[in-house]
Amino acid sequence: MGFTDFDPPAPAAERGSPPTSPKPARVRRDDFYDTPIVDGKPVPNTPLTRLRDRLRALFLTAGEREEAHLEASLRRLPGVSRTNIVATLSPKGGCGKTTSTFLTGNVLASHLRLRALAVDLNPDFGTLADLAPDRGRAPLSLVDLLRDKEGISSPGELRPYVSRLPSGLHLLAAPPDPAVMAQMTPELYGELLAFLRRFYEVILLDLGTGVTAPIATFAVDHADQVVVVTTPEWITNTKVQMALGHLRLEHATLVLNKVEGTAAQHATERQFSHDRIAQRVAVPADLQLKTMLDSGTFSLPGLGRATRVAIKRLGLAVGTQLA
Ligand SMILES: Nc1ncnc2c1ncn2[C@@H]1O[C@H](COP(=O)(O)OP(=O)(O)OP(=O)(O)O)[C@@H](O)[C@H]1O
Ligand SMILES: [Mg+2]
């Protein structure tokens, strides 16, 4: 029989309703791979391997167990449904606002895979962008971005304005000249934020010292959550507690930074126990962290476990309050 012998199909009008072909049975991926695959290799799940895993878990230290638990919790967090603004502030200078912004942003970028940007809103000589390695530092500032924004329509065009860190976090610097920053009004910050919302899922605002200056009020009004930073000294705690009276605290994290020993930490925790701050995280005073920050070589895995765990707790505290 040649190709020409078969009957041509009837015209559509004669055929009536279109033919329905039987649906192929859907093969699920789990039916195909009946053992879990890790790094491209099947992981056996036998009584012997289960016993081995249980014995291994038994010999984990409490620290290792907590870190594994934190890692799992961080990776289980859902993504965001809109851009979230996180404002970091404190009535005290030098307590770790910039550090907390930076550390939180790194964890949100590396563990939650969020497009995260930290913005330096210090009125003068902000240090946030200096935490980027020198070779990855963008030359331009938020004032330049505000001026040029009409010509920017894709993320790649932000490259001259934002520094990129190995974690995936981006940093946007304040201008080097405080007189230029002084010309920024809340309206202009509003324009900048509206523009940045198009590119980022989380925007972290690193504020200067104080909670009632116009820029701080602007940031808190626009923030979905705040991070309030304190250190374990009586004077700082007293000022921070007074500042809390000026803030909405439905979604807030208290960072107790530069903790040495546990006595001061416990005293601070007692002092803040009656405040409505749901999340409290203590970060140890850590010389290695300080050196990493100062040399532009921050690496979370390179830190000791106590500080690493504290930073992951901070990421989780903020991460669980994202919307
Ligand atoms: N947990 C920590 N362990 C060791 N050093 C720290 C820690 N947190 C912050 N530092 C160091 O303390 C100094 C001040 O920190 P940071 O710049 O974050 O404070 P800040 O509140 O933003 O200051 P400013 O009021 O000047 O903006 C920096 O040198 C920083 O590296
Ligand atoms: Mg700072």
C-alpha cells in the first residue's frame, strides 16, 4: 500500500466535535525516582542507613543541632508576595545598626534567595557601602540613582549604582558629600523607594542615630517591620526603651548586639521582657566579625558557630515577619 491509498480526513464540518485522544497516564517524578537523589546520586534508605543516620544525629553537639534546625527553618520560609521594607534604627550611635542591616540582608539574600537591597540612609558619612569588597564597589550613590532613574528600566542597568556581595545582597550608598545628602527630602526618598520596589523583594534601610528625625519617621512610616538595635549597657538600654515608645512594634526585632558574657545579656532581656517586641536576638561581640566587616571580606560560613548561629537567628527573626 502506497502513501496515497489512505482516505483523506473528512472536512471539519462532517467530523462534528473534535476527536478526543485518551490522556496519557502522568508519570510522577517520585514514581520514577523511588529513592531520594542528593548530588545526582541515589541515597539508600535501608534499616542500616537509617540506624547510621540516627547514631550520627545522636553525636551532634547542641550547637550543630541548633544550626541545622535554623538552616532548615530558614530554607522553609515562604517567599514574599510584595516588596517588604525593613528599617533598622536605634537612638544610640555605634551600637550596630549598619552591621545588623548588613547581616540581615546577607541571610535574606543567601538563604531565602530574595532579591535584597540595603540602602544607606545616614545623613553623613554612612559606612554601609564600605562593607562591600573594594573590587565590587559601585561608584555611584542613591542621589545619582534618583537623578538617572527615568533612563533605567532593567536590573542590569543598576550596576553602576549598587554594590553586589557574594551572598547576593546589593548595597546602595549614600553620597560622599553630606551637603548633597542634606538636600534629600522625605518626598525624594519616597520617589527613590517607589522606583526601587520595582527591582527588589526586600529593601533594608540603614538609618542614622535617632528615631524622631524626619528621615527616621519617614522610614518607620514606610516600613513593614523595624529592627531596633541595642547593646548590653544600662544607659543604652534605657534610651532604647524610651525610643520604643515612639515606634509601632507589631512587626519588630530587638537586636542585642556586642554581647560579652551572659550576665549583661540576661539583664537586658529582663529589661525588654515587657515590651511588645516578639523577636529578640543576641549577637556576640566578635573580633573576627569586626575584622571581616572592616576588611570587606564578610563570609558567614567563615565565622565561628556562636556568631553564625546568632546571625542566622537574626535572619530568621526578620524572615518570619516578611509578608
Ligand atoms: N557583634 C559585633 N562584634 C564586634 N564588632 C561589632 C559588632 N557589631 C558591630 N561591630 C563593630 O562596631 C562598630 C560600629 O558598628 P556599626 O557601624 O554597625 O554601628 P552603627 O550603629 O551603624 O554606627 P553609627 O551610629 O555610626 O551609624 C563597627 O566597627 C562594627 O564593625
Ligand atoms: Mg551606621
